[in-house]
Amino acid sequence: MKTDQKRFKNSDAILDEISSEKTINIAYLILVHRLPNQFKRLFEAIYEKDNHYLIHIDKKAEKELGTEVESYLKDFENVYILKSENVIWGGYSMVQAELDGINFLLNIDAHWDYFINLSGQDYPLKSQKIIREFLTLNKGKNYIKVANQKTIRPETMNRIENYFDEVDDKISPLTYEREFMKDVTPYIGGQWMMLSRDCCSFICTSSEVKKFENYYKNTLIADESFFQTVLMNTKFAGQIVNDDKRAIIWIPDGDIKLRPKTFTADDLGFLTAGSNLFARKFDDSVDNQIIDLIKVNYDVPLSKVNFE
């Protein structure tokens, strides 16, 4: 990938450009499996009637959670519930839920320009006005972490060079080695992304993508590499920015090498620095003040926007 040269514009110049552009609309996919009140805080922070919101409630979640969330959402416009699937950590079922969500949003009678995926424990660092203005100025760019898996993160190659399967709500311990896809360079990044509608349409309609679906169905933690590998190894011509605009602190967690830290007030400096638009993860039972502290800068405009 080429290294992008960055220029900066001041706030007045940015506002002038926004005024000449039609502000984009966003289609959100929110994956929920616990903490309904946390989800409600997120939803209230990102809801605008011009946007569209698709909610996936994990089939493993308690029935009461689904009932509470659906009841809460019933009076909001442009909100949809995706058929619940059993999403297994580390399994392709996570990718399938994302693909199902993107397909659903593409096929409804609705105008939207960008797809953003979130978990129910995420929270925005900026207002919808600022996020929509940012995407309007950068319309057509696709934000997703991407790196050459073999050279940058070789320790993860076992995820794709072995055969894995989902059995009884978990990854089967029975695996075997296999050759990776011929003439394909594997890429890796993270699960989170902000993709243009054109990018979403390519992923869901291009005949090139099917072979990647067939192979990655039996890989480990495919949600961190499937979309990257597809976009970097096909005829997709859109611009990819190696940045998912998420503030996340990764920490060790037993057998799972890394997990996202649950933010507390001690992390305020990290969360308010830089140009991230969202953060994860949050849990009011751990710290119920950090979200309120974030809101101090919620409506402060981004002073600088990168242009490639």
C-alpha cells in the first residue's frame, strides 16, 4: 500500500466545503449480546432519524434482553431488527452476521452512504453532526485497519493455515493444517469499519468474493481478516484508509491473547486525544462516569481532517 501524504485544513475551510456538499447518511449495524442499558446509552447517542439502524441480538443472549431491546426501539423511525444468529467468538459466524447485516441494509428502500458497525458496548466520541460531516468531506474513502498478515503479524498465520469449524457453540479443537489460498496475500486488521455504500455493494455482489467466503468459513477469528483480504485481493477500486477511527486499548486476558479494556475515568486523556470517532468498550457497572466525562468534548469540532 502506498503511504498517504497528509494535508490539513483549518476549521473555517472545512465548514466551507461541508456547506457545498450534501451531508451523508449512515447505516449502522449494532451487535448486541448483553447489557441492554449500555446499548440504550449508545443508541440514544447515535440516533438521528435520517440515519438507519439495524440491530442484531445474539441468539445466545437471554430472551429478556431481546424483549427489552425490541420494546425500547419500537417507537423509533428507521430501525430494523436482523434475524438472530448464534455468533461464536472466533468463528466465521461473526463475519456472516456482518454480511447478513450489510445485505439487509442494501436491500431495504432507504438512502444511505456509509455503513458503520458497532457493538452494544461502544460509544461515540463525537456527535453525529461531526461524524457525518467528517464522512461527507471524505466521501468514498473506506476506513478499516489493514496490514499484510504474513509480514506484519506472522504469529496469526495459524488462524488461516489451519482448518477450523464451529461445533456446539464453540470452535472445535479438531483442526488440521491446509494450504492457504493460491495467489492471495492475506491481510489482517480488526473487526470495525466504516465502508462506503459502493464498497458494501461490491462485497455483497462481486463474483470474486465467493471463493473468499468458502475458504474463510473455516478459519479462526475471520472477522479480523476476511474483509481486509477481500478488498486487497480483488478488483475493488475504492480508496482504503488504514484506520478504523476507533479508540481501543488491548490488554492480555488469559487464553485469549488480547481483549479490549473496559474504559474508566483514568482513560479520559486517551479517549479525548487524536481523531477517533468511536471507542470500545464501556460498562457502567465498572465505571458509570467515563461516558459523561467524554461528553465534555462531544460537540467540539474536529480541528483537523486528513486529506489523501
